[in-house]
Amino acid sequence: MEKSTLRNVLGVCVLVHMIFSHFMISILDFSINAGFLMTFLYACMAFVIFPPAYRMMRIMQLCSMVSAYAFFMIFALYDPVWFTIIKVDWAIFALLILMCLTYGHQLTERITLWMMSVCLGEALYALTIHRLTASIVIGDLSFLSLVVQGAIFLLGVDQLEKLLSARSSRKPVKGAAKST
């Protein structure tokens, strides 16, 4: 990414996010990580700033991704035998990344869907199992790690798509020798 104001703003946001990710906010029985709240705030801002063409369709796609996240987390509690070999984080990561790549066409859409679905899925999961536990922690450090891994993966896929499209758009030069 070349030097620009956007890069500086993103750098400051990442540094502030890293600092606040070590603080917990307690509300009743819930402990909410400040990094979780910032991630959710960034996702909501991106949803407003980069409005999708079909907002209702995006909301339905988001609901399916949130449900998938919460389902896998609850299923891992109910039947942990399936997730002894494969950790539940990797199953959620793979499923949601595939859904983001399918639903989103641009990088902003994909990352917005990723962050919103993971944040809302974590909140739904916490609210669902609240009856089973005394206190709930929403957005622990493994959650933040999952968010960062997904965003980096989506950025890598976007860069790969740009590289492949630039490579395929090059036209062959007339009279150039063919390589064997």
C-alpha cells in the first residue's frame, strides 16, 4: 500500500485497537473486550460508509453467517468429539471465509461481512450460553486472533485476484517468440 492519508489512519486505528484489546468492560454478568467493541464499531462504520447495492440481501447473508458461527460454537459444546482433531476455530474460519468470498465481490464488502458476522456471531453465542455459565466473556483474545487472521486472508485473496487479473489482461506482443 502506497503512502497516503488512508494508510496513516488505518495504522493509527490498528495501533489503538491493539492497545485497547487488553482492557475488559464489565456490564452485569458480561465482560466485553474493548477490542471486540472497536471491531464491531469498525464493522458498523464500514457497513454505513460502503453501502452495498442490495442492502436487504446483505443483511440476509450476514444473518446466515452469524447463524453459522453460533451454530458451530454451540455444536462444539454439545458434541466435542467432532472437533477433537479439527479445532472449532478452523472450521468456523473455513466456513465463514468461503461465505465471504461467495457473498462479497469487493474487498470492502468481504471484510465488512467478515467482521460483522464474527462479532455478531460471538455475541449471539455468548447470549445463548449465558444460562449455562455464571459469567460471560465476549471477544477474548482468541476471538480477536480469528478476526485478524480472516482479514489478512481476505486481503491476500484480493491481492491474488488482482495479480491474476493483471496477468491475464496482458496482451501478447505480435512477433514475439513462443516459449516451449
